Amino acid sequence: MSDIILHHYDASPYTQKVLRMLGLKDLEWRSVETPMILPKPDLVCLTGGYRGTPVMQIGADIYIDSQCIGRELERRVPEPSLFPVADPGLAYALVKWSDEFFQTGLKMALALLGPDWDPAFREDRQAIFAHLDFDAMDSELQHAMAQFRAHAALLDAQLADGRLFLTGDAPGLADIQAFGMPWFTRAAMPVTEQLLGKLSHLPAWEARVAELGEGKRRVMDAAEAHRVARASGPDLGTDVDPDDPQLEAGMPVRVEADDFSLRGAVEGTVLRASALELAIHRSTDDFGDLVIHFPRLGYRVEPLSD
């Protein structure tokens, strides 16, 4: 398999999901650090406009979103599996639950940390999370903390029978989906210790998930990642589910996240599409052919006129 290249920054809870996937599978990978705020020219030239992280690159194939990254890692390296009790549908369904959990932590951070953020960082995050009124988060704080605690209590209840991980005695994607918010809030906001103080099963579980590690990281600069993309030839074969309600092979489309965050749109032509995955082709002057892979869950695909 070609080298796994991850474009990311470690402070992101979503990056932490992918790091735990790499750790569970004990994979070697290359790390390209991206800025936390725009501009991100070395990333968006590969994605075609998407600015979110993490993004995985394998040759000239670019994988957007942690759920898409997880599918590809499982496809290429099936053992050890992200699904120790053969529950991929349920584990991927937790993607949207995890996003709701993230929202509670985000609102807490805006109220408790936001006033001290660097102005450039605050402006960038206001552009991403345009659905939130950053100046009204104080009034949301108590509700956000209660919702955060409710989500965490669900995890604690799942662990109450003594199991080591959420689905049994082996770690999997369900644990990885749930881990990011306790990890982020405990590190950034001391109030978390009070909120979670009576949830006695969580700390040991969090430690076990953290112990999955991150695999074997080697640093790579963006220029080298770009050279890899130029030297690679992606699969441009087509395979679109004939029952797809939107898409046909060769159709020009625009793809962007269909949730609370504005991470940038990407345009290209459809190569492959199923109920859960989408691959589009971009022909670029700098890199030649690139294939950008998206999950269907949580992403809006809009046909474009020729």
C-alpha cells in the first residue's frame, strides 16, 4: 500500500479520531501539519476547496472526513478491525451522535474560552460555525454543560457492566467516535472534572482508548506530499449505483458538508457513488488527475449545469 499521508493538526478532536484509528491498526503514516486557521493553500489545492481537517492522502486519492478515512483504512487494512463485534452500521451511525456531542463542547468552549481567543482565530471560527452567535454563548453555557453531561452519562451507562470498551472487551470505532469530546474538554476546560465527577466508569475507559496511540508517525512537509500526488495515477474507473436518486457517472457536481460547519465546497465529476460513499474526479494543472472521496452521510451533493 502507498504511504498514508495525514494533513492535520493535533489539537482537533476530529484528528484525534483518526489518530486512534491509526493506533488501533498500528499503521505507519506521514504527518503533514496544517494551520489551524485560513489560509491553508497547501491543503485546499489538493482538496479543491475543502479546508477541514483531517484529510488523508494516499497517492493522488484524497479522503475527506474521518468517517471516509475510517472506511478506507478498514478496506485496505481489515485487521485488526474497527468493528470487533461486526457492527459497522451502528458504529458509523454514531458519526452524527458524535457531532451533537461536539456541539455541546464547542458551545462550552465559546463561552469559557472564546473571550480570550486570538482575534484572528476567533474570526476564523466565526466563519466556520456561522450558525452560532459567538456573543450570546454565556446564555447558552448552562444548557450546553447539561447537554454535554447527558451525552457523557450515556457512555458511562454503557460501561457500567464492567466492559472495557463500549461494545465489549476490544476497542473499535464506537469508542473512537466517542473519545474526542472528553479528551478535548478535560484538557481545555477544568469545569469538565466537576461535570463528569460522578461518572466513575469514564476515566479508565478514556485512558484505555488513549493507549491505542497513533501508530507510527513520521513528519513530511507539504511539498513532498504534493510531489507524491503529482507522481501518482488514481483509478478513474466509474461505478455509480443505478438506484442513486441524484447521480450519474460523469455528472459535474458540487460537494460540501451538510451540517453546522462551513468547510468549503469542492467541484468535480462523478466517478463512483454508492449509498455511503462518493468519489469525484478533478483535473488540475498542478497535480494532474486527483480523486476526492467523500462520505454521503452528512454531505450535500448538488448537480451542476455543464
